Amino acid sequence: MKSVIKWGLYPNETYDGLLNLCVHGVRDEWANDPNADGTNCVIDDKDPQFFSLYGLRVELEYECLGDFATREEALNAANTVSKAHNIPVTCAMTFRKEDSHETIINS
């Protein structure tokens, strides 16, 4: 069954052990595939379908903390988490579309 993106911070998320926060544009490569089971999200700051907030864990693995319809909503969530948990936002404010890169994130 196709996953539906739920907007906002994921419930029951723990922010312990996060080194930093980062916002990126994202697209779901399987969004138009009715037979896809789940999502196949790719970071795409040039032509995003939505925006995600990521946290870098002490194990040096990024974890998606939430999905947002707009960049502004994702940045607001990043700032809220940053202030509440004293975690720096390291790439949300300065990332330029010209610097886009792709990373596969499956869920």
C-alpha cells in the first residue's frame, strides 16, 4: 500500500544525541507509481516536492525528523527544535539551490 506523507514533526521523536539539524528539499521518486510500496525520497534542493528536517545523530547517521509542505514550515520547525533542545541548525539557512546534491533515503 502506498505511504501517505504526514506533514509536521514525527510524533514521539527523541532529540537526544543529535549533533545538528538540517533542512533540505526532497522529492519522492515513487510518488506517481500506484504500485509502489512506501516512498523513495531523494534530497533535491533544485526542484523539491516538499521539505524535510534532518538530524545528525552521534553515530553520524542522518535521521528524518519531519516533513513539511513548505521551506518556511521546515525552517520554523528546525528553529523550534533548535531552541528547545539546544541543537544548532547548520545548513538550513545558507543552502543554495545551485549547490544541490542527491542522497537516497528510503522509508
